[in-house]
Amino acid sequence: MPNLLPVDPSLIASAIPRRQSISGEITDLFSNSQRSVAVATNPSPEALNTLAPFMLVANQAPDFPIIYANPAFEKLTGYMRIAIIGRNYWFMEGKGTDFATSNALRIAFRQTKPCRLQLLNYRADGRPFWNDVSITPVTTDHTQGAAHFGVFCNDVTEFHRREQELLLWKKACNFASEGITVANIVNPDIPIVSANSAMERLTGYPVSELIGRNLRFLQGSAAVENQEARRHIFTAIRDRTGCTVTLKNFRKDGTIIWMRLTLAPIIDDDGACRSMAGTHVDVTAEVAKDLRTREATQQQTDPLRLAMMPRKIFDRWRNKEFITCDKYDSVTFLCCNVVDCSAIYRQNVTEFIPLMRQLYTRLDVLVDKNDVWKAASIRGSYLICSLTREGSARSAQEGAVTLFRLAFEIQQLARIFTARNGTSFALRIGLHSGPVTAGIMSDEE
């Protein structure tokens, strides 16, 4: 509960109409301490105004009338003192006041016991407010037992509103299909301090088994596989920023679940970030679909990649080795491309593609016949390399001679091809011989 302004009980006695002296002890329930009452018969108004909202109630059953209310209590409730004195505390109750809680206050008065509780009360203008009420018996020199009750009040409406708002958020989170967690990032282990019921459905672990633990335990043997995602998480927590990653996790029964985790910082009122909120979405089906797509694509593209790179570079790429290039001391390349290919393509798209397919098919036949390696065939370009297929004993010089001879064969093929198809185009043929480094820049290049 929120802290109240400090209260000096020595000022309470002055409010009693007959100015009688009070001595003894009063318990301030808000600070959980007992203080001796030193009487001041004429305290200053300024001193009374420094008190938290306070009333003095006579121990006179059954009504327990109010015999004093300080200015802070008038300000809190909107009632003038003349409208307060002589009435009992329950005059501020209304239709929204909980009877059981109000009855607990009555029992405390009757039994002369300290009590603290929260009640929904109403101001003079009818506006409701949540009142944190603390009563404590006050003894005097002239009576046996408690002659009065000190009643401290505090407006906790905002606190109660936030508490109710928090409860609503918790209910909303528990209805969410996504897992929602809050982690304490000040603690070095970054434990989970809150989790909704969806996390139990996703992971199979009861929420009680998630609280207090770092969710890395869900990764199990997949920690290495999640290494890149874990680096992103570490950076987000260190820099107090957000991130989204996909993690391979394991449910309590050992089955695999892929979860997309989105982290976001929670900024406190003082501007500091001490917690991170996480949403967890099951993307197992999505990951499985992507995997099937990649496998299908790989089956289609592997032959193309194998045709575009030496076998040992291809094998390294498939094995995901870091080094995916090799240097060759002497290699001859033949590059054959259609002159002004883009212009021809724009003029007649429907005829251009079948035309290039026919031409390249003819060139493929020449390549196979001469036992050389086709490096690429992209739109209007065709690249041939003198690197030999595996098992061939041909030297680099013999490979170069083969490509020079092949250049003349391509030239002759182009003449025959244009004569038969009635399409006129020019081929540019280039030859290069020397050292070459071949490799892969990325999965796409």
C-alpha cells in the first residue's frame, strides 16, 4: 500500500472540544509504530494542516460519533466540519460500499481493536473515492480503556484504479492465444516474473514452473542451433531495445516447438528499464512449411548450381562450410552473349525466350561434345569454362585450345541458326585465359 504523510499524534488532543488532556499511546497503523502522546492544548492551525486526513471518534456505542475532523479530512471528503461533527463514520458510505468490509469496521469499533481496510466512500458532491482507513484506540488519564479512536484516512483511488487495471490486463493476457511473459532484466539470470496461461498451453509447463527461471531452459539441446537468435536477444537486453527472433524449443513432453519471440522494453515511471515483455507465438507449422519449400527449391536449384560452379565448391556450399571459393592457376573462359539483348527482348518478349532456349540447347550439345563446363546461361549470355569434369586428365592448355576451337563452332552454329529461324541477331564472343578465383557470394549469388 502507498506510504502516507508522517503523522504527529501529539497534535490530536487539541481537537477535543473540552480541551481535556490525553495521555497514553496511539498506534499509527501506517507506520506500524507506537508513539507516546504528549498533549498540546492549543496547537497552531498550521500544524493541524500538516496532518494526513484524520478524525477523532468517541468510544460511545452504538453510534461512535465523530468529535473532531482536521482540515485535511474536510479537504478529502468535501464536507465542512459542522456537517461532520456528531455523525458516525458511516455517513460517507453509499450504494457501492461493500457491506462486509463496512461491517468489519463496525466490529473493530465495538471490540475496541485496531483495524485497517479499504472502503468505497462518497464525497459531499457524490463522487466516489477509495479510502484507506486505519483506526486505533486512544487511551486517556481519566478513563479506563479506550475513550476515543483515532481514524487516519488516505485517498487510494488512483492506486486502486491501477490495481484494477492490472487485474484486467492479467485477465486479458490469460485469454490471449500468444504466450506473454515478463522478465526481470536487472537480475543477472533474467528470470521470468510473470507468465500468462497461454505459455502453459505452448510449452506444457505450468506457470508455476516457469516463474523464477530463465526460458533458455526450453531450448535444451538446440542451444547451438539458436546461437544467432540468442545473440540478438542478448543485444536487445543489453541495449534495452526490442527484437524478434525464431527459436527452436522443446515442450515438457520433449516435442519440438518453434516459437517466434518478440521482446520489448518496459519503461518504469522514472524512465528506467528493469523488465522486458515477451510475446511467444507458435510458428512450428510455418517453419515446417518453409523447410519443405526450401527442400523442394533445393532439389530444383542444385542441378543449376552444380552446372554453375565446380563440384568441390558446390559440396562445400551444401555442407555449409565457411570457405566457399577456390583459386585456379590457369583457366580459360569463353563468354558468348547476344548483342543488344535487352532491345531484342523488349521488342518481342514472346519470341525471345523460346529463341534463346533453342540457341542454348544447341550450345549445350557443343559443350557436352567438347567435355567442357558450362558456368552460366542467363538471358542473353552464355559462359563456358575450360575446367574439366571430374576424372578428366586434360591439361589447362588443352582446355584452352578446346575453347578457342569451340568459339569457331559457335560462330558457325549462329549462322545456321539464324538461317533456319529467319531471325537476325549478332553474337559477341570473348575469350580470357589466366588465373581465376571461383566461389559463392551468398545463397542468391
